[in-house]
Amino acid sequence: MSANAARSTGISGRSVAVLGTLAVGLVAAFVAAPGKLAANGSSESFGDESSLRAALRVAFVEYWSSGDRDFPPALSDVVDYWFRYHVVKALIAAVLLIVLVALAVLLWRAFLRGTRNSPALASAGGLVTLLALASLVLVMANIQGAVAPFSALLPMLTTGAPDGLLADTLDQIRLQLADSLSAGGRTSPALDVMISDFARYHVAMAVIAAVAALVLIAMSIASWTAFARTTLSDRRSRRVWGSFGALFTVVTLALLVIAAVNTSTAADSAPALLAFFEGGW
């Protein structure tokens, strides 16, 4: 939205420009900055995802072969890097969420004032609202990755077609998991770590989703209350509050389902880990 258009709707053109510029800059930072910032303090340099994947696969095979619970130095470097990577992304996404919420509030308030260019305001407000929800998802996913970075790395082991020592290692993991589930066989210390970390990974998302659901329940109640208090003659306000109430209700239900599924998975994480390694996750 241009500064002239913003002024015609009663919005501060400066505020729109600042918030819009911040949002664009944060999106660029979310894509470009985490890898560089996460590399600080690491004894290894991972230039891109392919080099990280290659380092992870070699270190993971070493870890499994060692039979120990503790990560070897090479795997510790990868896991620590992935932790910092997700922390940086979570922080950037959180700031982006705040900026987008502020911009959405600005746009919807102008729309409710009934100024000119209402269709443009409604379209811009709707787009920014959806982007804010997308940012919320990014915050949630990256907090989960920071809580359990080892499990967050596991998809890199199965991407593509693992071969050689990695393929043999994954076969051993699948066999040991299946044996422990069907016949009560013992699991190695390394597999115990994987099972417990996989449970932590899902507990994290269950808690994150539950907290987000509580916030959205409050927002949904506030929206439906505003809808009920708005007079029938003020159709514009009723549409806005009704739309927000419906949106927040739907998103809340989705979050509660996510919390329930992740709680169930965390309570019995070994079968879920086996399904993951068999390609069913």
C-alpha cells in the first residue's frame, strides 16, 4: 500500500512503511541469517544443507557403532549447531510475528473506521493476518527443533537413498526397534537416547501447541464477545469480528488436535520412531 493510499484511509503512511520494511527484512533474515549466526562457536563449518547432511551421516554412523549414550565430538558439533540454528530462526520468526500482528491491527482498525479504499484494506489485512499465522507456525516448529535438535536432524538421515554404512546402520536400528516392540528385546544405549529424545521432541510440540491454543482461545472469546456486542446495523464490524472468531476457533481446534497427537506419540515414542525409520512419519 502506497503512502498516499495509506493517508487516504487514515493510516499513518510512516507506520505502514516501517512495519512493512521490517517484515520484509525479517523474512530475508529468516532465510539468510540463521546458518551464519549458528556457525559462531562451532568447531565445524557447515556451508549449506548438503554439507550438514554429509557431516551428520558420518557422525551418526560413528555414534551408532560406538555403542555409547554420549555423542562423539563430531555429532555433538552437528547437534549443537542445529540447536543454535533453530534458536536463531525462532527468535527471528517471533519478532516477525510481532511486526505482522502490529501491522494487521493497524490495517483492520482503519478498515473498521469505514474509510476509503476499504477493499484494499480488507485484502491487505487478510493477507497480513494469514502471514502472521504462518509466522506462528514457524515459531512453534523452531522452538520444537531447539528443544530436541537431535530428533530434528533425523529426517536428514533418511532423505534420498541412504547407502553404504548409513544404510546398514538404519537397517540395524529398524531391526532392533522391531525386535524390542515385538519380543521385548533389549535396546542399545544409543537407541535409548533416540527414543527418549524423540519423545521429548513430541512433548515439546504438545506443550507449544497447547500454549498457543490457550492464547487463541482467549482471542476467539474476545472476538465472539465483540461480535455479540456489535449492533446489527454495524455490518462491517460484525463481519470482521465474526470472521476473526471463526478463524481463531478453527486454528484453536487444529492446535488442540496437534497437541493431542503429539502427546499420544510422546507417551509411546518407540513405535513412532520405528514408523519414522520405515518411512511412515
